[in-house]
Amino acid sequence: MKTNIRSRIIIAVVVCLVLISATLAYVLFEQSRIDKKFLLVDKIISHTGIVDQAQTVFVSLLAEQRASIRVKKEGSQFSNLIDELNALLETIEHKPILAEKEQFLLKRVRSDIARLSSLSSNLLVLAGSTETSGKNSLLSEFDALGQKITTQLDQIHIFLDHELEKAFHEASEMRYGAQKSVVISGTLLVFFLVFFSFQLVRSITRPINDLVKATQRLKSSEWDYRVNLDTGDELEELADSFNSMAEQLSHQHLSLKDQLDRHSIQLKERSLDLEILLLASAELSSELDIEQLLKLMAQKLTSTLKVTYCRIALKDSEHAGPVIRAAYPIRMLDWEPGIGNELDVKYCPDLQKAFDTGRYVSVSNTEMFDRRHKVELEQIFTSETHSGLIFPLVIKGRSEGAIILGESRVWDREPFSQEKIALCQTLINQSVIAIENAENYVSLHSMFLDTTSALSSAIDAKSHWTKGHSKRMTALALRIGRKLSLDSESLNLLKVGCILHDIGKIGTYEQILNKAEPLTDSELEIIRQHPVKGELILKPIHKFKAILPIVRSHHEKYDGTGYPDGLKGEDIPILARIAALADTYDAMTADRPYRKGCSRLEAIAEIKRCSGTQFDPSIAGVFIEILKDEYS
């Protein structure tokens, strides 16, 4: 039977009280028996005293009677002693202390005392008589009877002494036995109480310890640990509540873990998106060529957003609608990129909406196959497209173009989530900044080239013989550079360096530059100073730092006999070697005051002759191929 803790405690208290009460009752019962036994001892002692007193009285009675017989008259105390003796014997005659034998003996004593009293009277009568035989006979009988009574009283006394000793021994044994029983009972009671208390406490503390252990296990993240109690009390209810709580915590933990895992995945995705965004932004920001920038934008948007393809269209002054300038598919598609195609905005309502609102427009799967979007599907999207996004390119507050994203996969959910749209918008914002930077760079670079061209024209204008020389030389050098597969940056440096290669002549006298006769040694020395002067002029301008080697070294020779530094072979910068060949070719084929320009074939022959001495042989060979291809 299952009981709660309160009931168990009440039962334990009741049992303890019953045991204590039983023990006390047993002690009281034993004490009562002992008291009765000692009461019997007291009675025996009292009876023994009475017998002693009776013996004393009887002795006095005999003495009194003998004295009366001698004086021949009855003593004054004899009858009183007889009465006292009878009264004493009567006191103990009917008491249960005496055995049947002693009761009978006591009756005999009383009978003999009566006989003795009669004999005493007869002796007093015969005391004055001369008849001695009768008197002696009575006297002998009197003495014998007195002796008999004395013996009988002694026997009663002995019996009482024996009973006293026996009763006292029994009382002592009872008291010892009672004390022993009390000690044993008390010990057993204490042991039982301790054992019962231990079991009671154990029945409470063990489940509590199990609960504490379960709490610690739960604290250690053992969410599946449960407490199994079958006590049928409040602790079992507490265990059930604990298990319910643990179950809830386990579910909450799993839920939180799932949420944490999802958030971790989302955080990793956001971190990856941010990393991709930063890398893409860095790449976009570093690209200053507008066409390359648009291609890079299409590639980054497609790969970052994991869409099927991207198209970028920009407005220009030559077309009524935006023109597709860049496109990039994430995989091979059956499509035409449409580079150079003009989009007719009036037949593309979603594109027009994006331009009008300045906000993105999402085109769903069902809208793709709406008749109203047929032209838009053909112009902007592809036949494989199931959903799309159109982002306006807002540059300096105006819609200057659009970014078109297409998705050919069929998704169970919206393919363009808000997170993806936000990432796309951020990347587009960075792209807009990159476009503005590229346009600013183009504008500045154009201004820079115009400035350098103006400087070059001013230099060439110092002598009508060298007019147009820098432009012709620049064109030749760029053809060589492209043939050598130089990158765009190197070609740009080569272009600017060739335009400004003779800027040092700005300080040379015009009469020397226009002199019809051959120059003197001193005049040649002045002319040969123009590379160094040109470097000194351009050096303070940071923009021209990269072209200084071209300006200084375009008169160096491959064999080391050139000026101003006498550089040799590969020590001469490659752009300076290209510029030197282009400069020499234009100088050979142009008229001078002191000679007429040579023909193309003569110039080729001279270049071949000077290959490896004045010119880099590899560059000379490439240049000769260019000239032959041009006139073949």
C-alpha cells in the first residue's frame, strides 16, 4: 500500500507511541508485581514480629504463672497476657501467608494456650493442698504443654522466616528480572526506533538524492535523463513534475539548438555573403574600364546571388532605350547574350515601372507567361526563365540603366528571398559607386590625355619639321605593344609616355630644332639633354611618375651606346625600348631640314641592320612583321 510522506510520519509516530506505551505498561506491570511481592515481604515481617511478640508474651505468661503457683495465688497479669497472646495469634490466624499446616498448628497453639490457662487455674487450686501427686502431675503437664506451645511458636517462626527469605528472594529476582527486561525492552525499543527512523528518513532522502542527482545530470546537459520513483507519495509527484519539466527543457533545448543551428547557418551565410560582397566591392572598385566593369558586375551578381543569368543595360545618347552592355550566364544556356541590343521600354512594362519608381520589380512564374509580358520576355529575359528581378541603375539620382536577373529553375518557394534581394541591392549600390568612379576616371583620364596631347602639340609646334611626330610615334608604339600582348595599364602608360617623350625639348632653342645644316657637337649635346630635362619637368607630378622611365630612356640603345645613362639590353625598360624604336622609325621616315625622309623599305632595312645594336631584336622583329602585314 502506497502512502504519502505525511501519513508515513503519522504512522511512525503512532507506532513509536504504541511501543513506548507498551513498554511503559510492561514496566508498570512488573513494578506492580514487585510491589505486591515486597508487600508480602512486609506482611511476613509483620507476622514474624507478631510471632516474636507472641513468644515474648508467652514467656512472660509462663513466668507469671510459675510465680503465681509459688505464691499460691493468681498473678495480676496472667489473664491480661492470655488475652494479649490470643489477640496476637488471632491476628495472623486467618492470614493467607500461613500454609495449611501452620494454620492448623496455630489453632493447636491457641487450643493449647486455653488448656494451659485451665491447667494454670487447676494448679492454683491445688497450690494450697497437700496432695502432691496430683499437683506434680498437673505441673508436669503444664510444663510439657508450655514447652509444646513454645516449640509450636518456634515452628511458626521458622516457617515465617523461611517464607520471608523465600518472598524476599523472589522479590529480588523479580526486581532483577524486571530491570533486565526493562533494559532489553528499552534497548529493543531504541533499536527499533532508530531502525524505523532510519528507514523512514531513507525512504525520503533516497528519492531526494535521486532528484538532486537528476538535477545535476540535467545541469550537465543530459537532457534525456529521467527520474524513476515508485514511492506513491509527494516525492513521486515531484519526480513526475521534474520529468515533465525535463521533457519540456529537452524540447526547448532541441528547439533552441535547431534555432541556434539555423542562426549559425544564417550567420555563416551572412558572413560569407559579406565576405563575397567585400571582395566583389573591392574588385569592382578597382576596375576603372567601364566595359570591363560591367562584365565584372554581371559575373559577380550571377555568381554571388546564384541566379541563372544577369544582363546589364545602360542608356546612352545614341539610342532611345537602354542598350545591353554586359551579360553573364552561370551555366551554358541556349540563349543569345544580346550585347548591343536596344530594349524598347514601351513594350516592357516591368522595366518601365522600375525606371519610373526607382525600385526593383519582381516578375513571378505566372507573369512570365502572361501575354502582356511576351515582348518583355523576348527582349529582357529568356524562354527558359521562370522568375526574374529588374533593378534600376540609379546613378546621380537618375535611372541610367537596369540590371536584369533571371532564374530558370522552378522553386517550391520564392527564388528571390528578401535576404537575396537585400544582398543584390547592396552589391548594385557598390556597383553604382564603381560605375561613377569609372566614369569620373574616364572623364579625368580624357582630360589628362587632352592635357598631355596639348603639351605634346605645343612641343611639336616648336618646329614645323616635328609637327605630328608625337601622335605618329604613339600610334606606332601602341601597335607594337598590342602585338606584344601588353596589358591595358602598360598600353596606357606607353601611350602617355610617347605623347610626352620629348617634353624636355620645350626648353630647347627653336633655331636649333629648325636648323637646316647638320648640328654641331655642342648643339647635339643640348639636344641630348632633353630626356633628362623632360624627367625633371614631369617628376613633381605624381600622375606622371610611372612614365618617367619612358621619357628618360627613349634614346638608350640596346648595345649601351645610347644616352643619357648608357643603359644596355634588358636594363632598358621595355616600354622605353618600344618607344625608342617607334621614335626612330618616325624620325627616319620624316623629312628634316638637312635631309629628306627615307622610304618604308629603307627604314625596314635600317631597322634590320641596327637590330641587336640600337634596337631590341625581339621588338624589332615584331615591328617589321607589323609593317610587312600592313603593306602586304
